[in-house]
Amino acid sequence: MNAADRTAKTATDAVDNHAAGLSASSISAVLCSADLERSQEFYEQQVGLKLSAETIPNHLVFEAADGATLLVYGRPGPNQADHTQVRFWSTDVERDVRELVARGVVFEDYDFPKLKTIEHVATTAGVGKSAWFKDPDGNTLALFQSE
């Protein structure tokens, strides 16, 4: 391929990438923390994530699989969300629960008419298995294994 062909291909690729919107962009889950030092210890020691070199002041960036990241930023107020904020995709939820419990993670247990955990794991027919835990700031995290 000559230089003119490479230039044309690069321009075409740029147009194709732009037409795809943000699908080619990296993505981060974002949480807040009132105590970044405590959050760093939790995510490194208990969850097992690695702090990224991309971390900047008042932010913690943790590396995950396939280039995904978890960004935790500092803010003075507490978390106000009451829903699952981060989902970790799992191939074996029960194994991951056992590993995290051994690291000191405390899992949520539920007993609702349509959702009940057994040994911290809820199984939903046609969907999969889930287990939930909270970080030190009350952010809700989940493990999920599709059926």
C-alpha cells in the first residue's frame, strides 16, 4: 500500500470510528468516596483490583479486565445512590463470593418475595446469579453470572 492509499484508509477509518459514536472509546464505572485512602485499601486489598498509573489527584483509577476501569473520586458528601452501581461479570459467582468473603468483604442478603439470597447468592431463572456487597462509602457493587 502506498502513502496515498494509507492516507485514504486512515481518513476512512476515522470517519468509520466517528460514525460508531463512542463504541470504540474506553469506559469507566464511576463512584464517589468521602475517604479515598479507605477506598484504595478496600479495592486493592479486599476486592483485588490494581491501582492504575493513570490515577490523578482526588481520583483513584483501578484496572479491570479488557481495559475497563473503576474510577473512584473524592467528594465530601456521602453516596446517595440506592441501586447497584458497579457490576463485576463472573464465570463462577459462588467461587468469587467465597474468595471475597475470605478477603473480608461482607455480602448483602435479601429475602423478598421475588428475590432471595442463599449463601449470599440470588438465582433468577432465565437471567443468572447475583451477589451484592457495599464498599466503605455504601456504594453497591454486584457480582453477576449470566445463565
